[in-house]
Amino acid sequence: GKPVALTSDKLSFADGDASLIKSISVDGKTIPAVTLRGISRDVDGHLLVIVNNIHLMKLHQITGEPLAYWEAPSTLAQVTAAEDGTILATSVVAEGRSFILRQAGNTFEVTPITLLSGRPLARTSQLSADGKMMFIPSATDPGIWVYQRNKTGFTPAERLSNTAAGSNAIARHQDGSIWLVVKSDGFSPAQLQMINLATARFWSLPLPTLAKEGGYDEARGLTFSPDGKTIYMTGYDTGMIYVYQLE
């Protein structure tokens, strides 16, 4: 593919490249786009992205126009949305703060979540389609920590286990199943895993193409095409985007 030129006048670009954002003007101030992380898609198709670790922005998927903005009181690592409009923003470290959000005009209504008991260090998280379950894979150890939503927040549910070495990439398929890329253990390649709690179905697929000189590449991004038939994975070590067609 080729870069897409964004057209919003709220954006400035690096070296005249209208696909490479240098800064974003929102809420009366200009925020340099030094680091962007935790990008995902909201229920209406527009983009949710964390800028400089604390600025949650919703950007128009075609123009890049800022649609909503919130400055978090602490560092965030990932943002994910459920089909009912619920948005979850989580931190990397277990001691960090997490938040439930819902868009309200050009900002977000925010509900802090009390400390998630037992949760691991994690760079990614995912809500179920109905917003009632949260999945947090450990960045360093086998397993996915699962939390069930109640009236006051989330409580621990049964943890899901896997046989590999942690994950930094998780996503929800259109059918409600949870997919993740589990890191290489140093001897075998990374794995693509699918978990469908509704049908009690699970499978894994080795990913030998996620490779670099002298070892294996690490995926730190995972998403699907709008029709759910293509999966995209980003390589942390190589900068590559790996594309797989689902059959």
C-alpha cells in the first residue's frame, strides 16, 4: 500500500508529508506527536490513539480531524473499545491506573478503575464485544488475565493459560473471539492463538515468518481488516507488517 494524505487543518506534518503527523492541535493547545501508541478503532470506525503516553485522542479515520480528546492523569499503554461504546484505557505496570471511558461530545466521560487484583505487566488489553470482560495478556509470562465487569469495576475471573512466553499483541475478531500473538520462547517461533469462549474452541498456529537475523521478531500490534478475513501484525524488532489471509 501507500501512505494516505490526511487533510485536517488541526494537524501539522513532518517534512511536508501529509501522512506523517508532527503535531495535533486540540482543546486550544498544540501537542507534539512524539510517541503514538495503543492505536485501535472505536465502534464508529474512527481511530483511538494514545499520544505521548497521556493524551487520548479520537481521530477521523479519513481526514485525521480530532473528534474527542482527554488528558489522562497517568501513563497509558493501550486503548480498546467495545460495541456498546465503552472504551478501556490501561497502563503498562500493574500498579498503574486504568479507566473506563465513554465519548461525550468532544471529550470523554471517565470512570477510574480500582487496582486490578493480580494483573501482570502488560502492554496490551482487549474488551469483549459486549464490554463485560477484559483480557490482559502478560508481557513476560504465559497466561491471559481475565476480569469480569460488575457495577463498580472489574473482578478477577478464571485465568487463561498458554504454553509460550507472554504476548504484546491482542485483538477481538468480528465474531467475538480473542486473538493474540504469543512471543517466541527463543527456540521456536511466535504463535498466533485464537480463543473463543462462547464455543470453547482454541487453536494456535506457528508464525515462522516473524523472523529477524539471528532469531525471531516480536509482534506488538495486531488488527483485522473490516471484513475480518485478513490479519495484520506489526514487528517490533524489524518494523515489518506481516499480513495473513484467514481461511
